[in-house]
Amino acid sequence: MIKVYIDWNVMSGMKNGNFSELKEIFKDKNKFSLMYSTSHIGDILASNRDDQAQQEIIQQDLDFITNLTDNLCLANSGKEVYFDYLDPRELFENQMESNKLTDDLSIDNLFDFKNNDESLNEILESNKELLKNTSLDPAFKAIYDTPEGAEFMNKLFPGLENDLSMDGFFKSFGLMLKNLNEKEGLKDLRAIVQNVGVNSSHFNPDKNPFDLIEGAYKKNGFVDFRNNYIEKGKNAPLWFDEITNEYILLDLHGFNSDKIKVNDKEKNTFRNTTEDASHSAFATLSDFYITNDVKNLKKTKAVYEKLEILTKVLKPDEFLEYFKTYLDFNSILDHFDSISIAFKKRDLFRMEFNDEKLTSLTQFSNYYFFNFFNKIILSFNIIDKNRGGFILCKELPSKHFQIDFVDVEKLVKIFVENYGVDNNGKGYLRKEEFVEGNWAGRCWLLESNYIKITQANYFFQLYFYPLEKG
């Protein structure tokens, strides 16, 4: 199946009657696998208000996600990002409860629980007071000794100057998060970051944004600059945090930065930027990422290019054009026709192997043959012109891309419904067939061709060879 990740701006537009052609295309559940993520829930949560009309809209949003994705969700366990079938309503409620914990990050609130064991309560209370009264490192106080340092700290950690204790730090940190995620605090953070000497006026299409930013830091003496806006590996896999860090780096330095504005009509804060960064990370587990947010699209493309991620990032109209050209094949004969079309694109093949007996050519294709494969290996037997054939493979868009059971199940279904059970009497796919990343597959000996679908070392391939005549 073709995995598609849709940004919330497009998904909500579909729900509200826009992108009708896109919505119609995605009704084909045999071709497309659509998913949502916890970041979609975060987007919806940002619009949460104690208002009956808004609550009804939120429930409609969650229902639409279910109808569109069949509850297929990308979730983050902290150690890995995984696919699961999760009810978006439950995730919404869970995230609301989690947010309550960060509304007040004071030590009093963090220790606000009672245990039936009175002796344990006394120990916890004494430790709470000890932690509250612990002084911060003198280096914190030293920063306030200069006007520039004091201005920096007061913007980043409001109120900390008046209480340089651990309790003061926790309270100030909570205010900082609230200022960033609920107010317009990102403007101050951007101003601080852009003091390095790079802002929106420095970027243009002819310059690599990452090279420009790195050059600015080197010019200021930061030779070994590392962007750790989010601590890598603490609450997500390293690859996920690497993507979000690169994304936030671009935004903070002025490359297609998001609008920051909070009023009665709209609320655009740092939370929006971090959710967009997470969308871009989640989307690397798909073949296509569809977004109507131009700034998100440009930042995502820049990050993907740097990290060599091959997920295609398209606007809705671009995806529709791509679909009509490369994906609108339904019958098995249609898919074989698409392979024939790809064969004719000789300029796209590159030499893979060549000796006195065999020549092998490879093409990375825009087609998704049988809604799965996107790479052709074409072989020619130089000695026996009647022998040869081709192999179809899946070129993964990212190193952490996951092929799940349903993807292969739908692939096998195409061939079983056209050619029946295979030569070993095997029909539709069963989960117990997979053993440690290997699968014996299916093979069909037809009148003039031999077709085999198999998996070895986690890689799926389709072999197609003509049978020898006579």
C-alpha cells in the first residue's frame, strides 16, 4: 500500500468540504494507507475551549480522523515511533490530562499527592522543602551582572532573578513554557537567537539555509555549533528529535518562520511550530506528506534534503497531479502497463552491473507498481537473448520506514485475486508466515512467465522472468 500522511490543515479542509477530489481518491483503502499522529491531536487540542459549540466541532474533528484513517495512528513511546490502532477521542482526553500537569510546574504542585502511609508523606514533605530551598549554581546569578545578560534571562526565565532557588527555577520554567506555548514568547526567543547575525532577510532560493546558518555561527566563533533545542533521545527516538531540531533551527533563524500572534480570533504560538516539526518527523514513515502550509512545506523539504529523506512533500494540487500521472492504476494489467511505460524511460536507468554474461540496470521510479514497489532492476542475458527479466523492489523513503502486515497483505491479494492460489497452494497472506524478517512468499508459474514475491532480510521483492520457449 501507498502510505500517505496528511497535515491537519489539509485534513480539516477535507472535513469542511474542501479538497473533494482528494477525499474521493482516498476512499480506495486497497491502494492508500492513511494515518494520523499524536500531533494531529495536539493541533485539535490547541483549539480547545470551554464552549459547547467548540466542543462539538472538536468531536466532529475526531470523528473525521476515524473515518479517514480507520484509527491508524503513529504514536511515540519515547523509545520508538510505532503504528497502532488508537481511538483519537481517547488520545485527546489523555493529552488534556497530561497538559494539566504542566499548567503549574511549581515544586508544591509536583509534590501535590497524598499517600496512606503517613511516614512516607513526612519523608516526601521534607524532601520537597529541601528541594525548594536548594540554591541554583552561582553561574546563574553571574549572568544577571551585565545588562545584556539580565535582559536575556528576564526574557527567557521570567521572575527567576527574584528567587534563585530550585523552587524559583521550576516556577520560572513553567512561566517560560506558558509564554512560549500560550502567548507570543517565541518572538523574544527568535530575537535572541537571531543576534548571531542571520534572519529572514538573509535567505533566498539559491542558498542552502543550513549552510547560511552554520556560516553565521562560525563567523561569531562557534565552530562546533550543535542545535539541541530538543534534547535528543530523551522523549523520542534520536532520528525523530534530529528532524524536529533541524526544523526548529530553521524557524528560529527566520527561514519561513511561522507567524506568531495571539488574540481573540487566532492563536499561533511556539506550540504550533513544534507540532509542525513533529508532523514533519512523523511523515517520514510515509511515502507522501501532503500539506497546504507553504512555510511548513519549505522547511520540511529543506530538512528532508539535508537528512536524505525521500518522502515526497506535496501540496494537495501537486499530489492530485502526481496521482493522475503515476498512481491511477487499478487492475493488474494497468500495473503491468505502468511497468512497460517505465521501461521506455531509458534515460532514467543507470548501470548496476555489467560483465560478459549479464547486464543489470536500475531505475528509481515515480510509479508505485502494484501500489507498493518503486524500483526496477532490469537484467539482460547477453549470451541467451531469450533469458532475462526484471525485479521490483521497494526503495524506502527513510531508514526508519516501516512496512507492516497490511501493506504486504494487500499486495498479495492483488495476485491471488488474478492468478488464484500459488504453485504451493498458498492464497491470502497470514501473519504467522513471517519469521524474523523473512517470508517464503508466493510464486506463480504461468503460461509464459514466472512471478515470485518474497522477502529476505526485511526487503520485499517481486521477480518476473519469461519462461524458456520450447
